[in-house]
Amino acid sequence: MVFVEGALPGEDAEVRIFRQGRKFDVGTAAALSHHSPGRREPRCPHFGVCGGCATQHADERTQMAAKQRWLEDCLERIGKVKPETLLPIVYGEEWGYRHRARLSVRRVEKKGGVLVGFRERRSTYIADMRECPVLPDAVSRLLPHLRLLIESLSVRERVPQIEVAVGDNAIALVFRHLLPLTPEDQNAFSEFAEKHGVHVWLQPGGPDSAHPFAPKESDLYYALPEFGLKVHFRPTDFTQVNAAVNRILVSKAVQLLDPKPGERIGDLFCGIGNFSLPLAKRGAEVIGLEGSRDLVERARTNALANGVVAQFEVADLFKQGLAPFGRFDKLLLDPPREGAVEIVTALPRDWPRRIVYVSCDPATLARDAGVLVHTQGFRLAAAGVANMFPHTAHVEGITLFEREGGP
């Protein structure tokens, strides 16, 4: 099997192999004999060099059809399961969608000084970016100014990255610096924040060391209007990259789980309460479980700020499972990329009766789906994909599992 970069389904390509593997080879299309109807001109001038996007040459429907086929293929090939219903594809804005990003920084004298951007494709070099159409316009326009800012610092050789976090109310930039800042450096950051209307955070050590610098108080949030919620977060917290698609995905997950007053629902890997708070707004008794104490504290603060009654607890779900927390009628799973096989394998036979599983990796989702269907007695009632990361190979999936004979 050969995966070919730059070619679309139905195209005949002359392929140059650049990586050989045991299970498949990877190549790039050196020449095409004809073009697919789904092919288009990439919008970004850096496409093909920058590694941030891989599929701008395909239109949105072509990209999403491929992602849906990949999810279905993984479910059938790895999990040996097939969904009873395919959910409608969740589309979103293709451009300006990326509300989270980690920009690399490096000073390269031969290229005129500081570079700020994503890494080049299949390389550790940083792309010489002047704009980025998948970032919000306000962030994309900052790229040249960020280069000038870093170039002006005494520590310009020791600023390896900038975290970008965009809330509904503000843009935060977290500057990682490996050496102490001089008073002149601090003045430069303060002036940058005031001139461009952004929140500057500084991170002299690990993620826990990140703190607001200019202004001294920095509070970011994103809204979930359907549920009347404002979810507050720090720029180093995990939040979804695509805020618009996240709103749709939350709505779809709540609809599929169908929480009712009196039901006990567990939100596993709950983070800052992205799913827990909307579920609780529907009247269910919700317990959010999360391994990070900081995120649990943020979820509790969000519940209090929004007047929502929900419980949040610190739990290493891979080690302790759900037994200490009692019986749940329904579960919402949104695990990390490695999936949740330890958890689904240990589920009792009499609960829960419904699971909504949100996944960022079709392969681990398919593995876990196989366990739920073939071992735990669930049926895969529905599955679908969401365009969380347009122009990339990332596939976000949402699935509904129900117990045989259950509602």
C-alpha cells in the first residue's frame, strides 16, 4: 500500500517514494495526468512548504469524504464493526478557524533574522511565513510584527515558541523564554500588548510557570450560546482548536446522549467542563472526571461562575477506573489520542446503557468500538465526522453506543 501526498482520489499520478515501511510506503505526486473535480488552487502562498496544512489542494467536500471513508474503514478493519447510521458531516469555517496554535521561533541569520511559524513539511526547519489563512485574521496579521518583536529582544536566541490562544473576548500570546528578561525586554512586551490589543503571557519554565504579564489580569473565555454558558480558560489549558465546530460538536453530543433529569452521567476526561456543563444544564446529575488537578479546579470555577450544579473530581481513569464513583446511566468519553481501552474493557455488564464517544484518532476509536460491541454487548448506533481541523489529515469522530435492548 502506498499513501501519496498531493494526489486526490481518481487521479493518475507519477509517484516518488520517500519513505518505505513494513505496512505501507509514503510518496509524493511528481506529476498528474489529469485533475480530480475536487482539486482546487491552494489559498495559502506557503502551502507545500509549511507543514501546518496538507490538503488545501482539495475542496472541503473532497476532504470530508476522505475523512469519513477513513473513519468507516478503521471501524470495519480494526474494530470489525459498522455503524447502523452515518451521522451528517459537521462542517465549519475553512479559514481563520484555528483558535489554538503553537508557533515555533528560531533566529536564522541567512533568512534575515527571526522566523515565526509552523515547521516545514517533513522537516525541523521553520517555514518563512508572512501570513496564515487558517489562523484568525487578527493573528495572521501579527506574524511580521512578532518577528520584529523577537528580533528586538536581548533573549532573541532563546525564545523557542509562542502559544496562541484565541478567546471570544481576547487573543493571548504565551512567549516561552529560556533566559531572564531585561527591563528593556519587558518594556518591549508591554508596548507590543498595548499597540496590538493582545494579552501577553510569559512562560520562563514549564507550562505551570505561564502567567499574564500585560495586562496583569487576563481572563479568556469562549461561549456556548445554546446552553447560556461562558467557559473560562487559561491559554495553556486544553481547549478545542476550532471553536465554531466545537459548539456544533457539543450540541450534537448532548443531543445523542439525551440527558434527562434524575440520570447520573459521567463525563470522562472532562477538562474544563466543555461537555459537563451543557449536560448539567439539561438537568442531569453530572460528574466530570479528569486527571489534571488544575483542569478540575478550572471546571469547578466554571460551574460556579455559570450557576451550574455539577461535580468534578481528580481521577487517573487509566489506573482506577470508574468503580470508586458508583453507577452511571450514561457516559460521555472524550479521551486523549491513545483512546480508552482500559476503561471500556472494565465496564460492568449492567451499566451504562448509552455512551457518546468523541475521538481524535479513528484507529483507537475503532479498537475501543470493537471491545464495546463484541465484548460489552453494545451496538454501534451511529458514527460521524466533524471538520475540526480543515486542510489536515486529522479526523475528529463522534459515535453513539447503546446496550442491546436498552433505550
